[in-house]
Amino acid sequence: MMRWGLALAAAVLLTLATLGPARAQGPEDTVRWIYSSRLQPGPDQGLAYLSAPQRRAEYFSRRMVAFYQANDSYGDDLMMACVDFSFDIPGQDFDAQEIMRTLAITSGGDAARHSVTARFSVFGEPAQITYDFIAEDGFWRIDDIAGPGFRVSQIPCQPKSGAGAGTRQGGGGTGYCFQNRHSTLRLDVAGDGRAVFALESVQGGGHVCGAGGPAHPVQGGWVYEERFDGTLCRIELLVMPDGGMRLTDKDWACKPMLCGHRAVLDGLEFPLNTQVNCASLPAN
């Protein structure tokens, strides 16, 4: 009877794994899938599946997406990459059956943040991995991961010089520069996260938007704020899922001061394929 019960439990876990992360209802379900998926055949397993370039924006915050992109910029050069190990399971070998037999998940949080801790054994040794989720764009997304001897948010990771995510600069800063047919955006980020940006966008009828100044870091990007004749202008510079940038000007409060009649800031986008080497643009 006991053997039948264990077999039934294993079958239930395998069914959960094959449903895939798309069926997950919340942070606990996502973390449980990370480990239960190890029981299924094929490559659709674990954190590596969720963090693959084509789907990472679905499961990770913009900050984590930027981290993965920076790490990916080193390709197979593991000596120079920011990390060379998996976050979800310590060590290079494991027994998926043992992990699922010993897996215990606890969680806590509120409507904005949630932490899920997975405890299990790897060849008899206890392991503990904590996943921090944030509510972003109406979805729960992984914003940090902590395990034995590491926390992702504390791992410094700058993209390889000349790679897509940014250009290294003096003083530990990074430049993010974009250019399309009619617009340029330059964002110089200091080591402490503060930034200076410059935008010039030529739009319909030759009308121009021009903006620039200091921006402070916020969740998902940076914010520039300045008062013009008593009116607060607030421009958000947000990292898009593909690694590009999108600007917002809520209620078009900045437009009258910074743009011509037929030009707007809100919704202006610079996809990743418009990124250029910052050396090609004037310095801030």
C-alpha cells in the first residue's frame, strides 16, 4: 500500500512538471515547477528553461533580465562571465528524485513582494534557495535569487564592451546609447545607479523633443524630474523586455516645455536593435 502511495505521489509530481510554467498560478507554483520539471524528459527543465533569452522577460523582472543579458554578452567565455553556475541547485550534479522527495516550500509577502524558499537535499546535503518576486506589469516575476554564498543582486555584472546591453565607461559607469533615423538617446549610468540622459527626437513636420538631465534609479529603470514654471515634469526611462528603452510622460506634463506642437515624449521607444556604441554620440 505504501509503495502504491509513493508511486501515485510521483505520478502527480510528474503531471505537475509536464503542465509547464505557463500553468503556474503564483510564486509558489513557479518555484515548485522549477524543481518538479526536473522529473520530465527533454530540455524544458528548471531555471535554465525560464531564463532562456526567448522567454526570460515573462518570468523575470527587468532588472534580472538586464543581468542575464549582461552575462550572456560573454558567450562561452566562462572565465570572464559574471557567473558560471546554476542558481536553482547547488553543485554540478544532483538526483531529481531525491530533490522532489525532500522538497519543502515556504513563502511570505504582500501584494507587491513575495519570497519563496525551497529547501531540499542534494546527495544528503541540505540546500536552501530563496526566490524574491515582485509584482511587475501585473505579473509576479523573479527579481532576486539567493543561495549558499550568493545573492544575484549583489553579483556585479557589466556587459562585455561593445555588446548589446551597454558600453563600459570610466569610473565604473556604463553607457546605453540608441539611435534611429530621427532620434538619439544617451543614458550614462554611474556605479551607484544614478544616471544622466540626453534625448533628441525629430518627429512630424520637423517638430522636435529635446530633454536631458540627471535621473535616479527606480524599479525597472530611471526617472527624471524637474519643475518648469511650477509644473512637475516627470520622464520615466524604462528598460523594455528586449533590453531597449521606452520613455513615458504621464498626462503629457513634459510635452509643452520640451517638445514642439506635433512631437511627443510619451511612448517613445528605442528597441534593442537601435542600440549603438556610445562613442558614436556626443558625451553628456
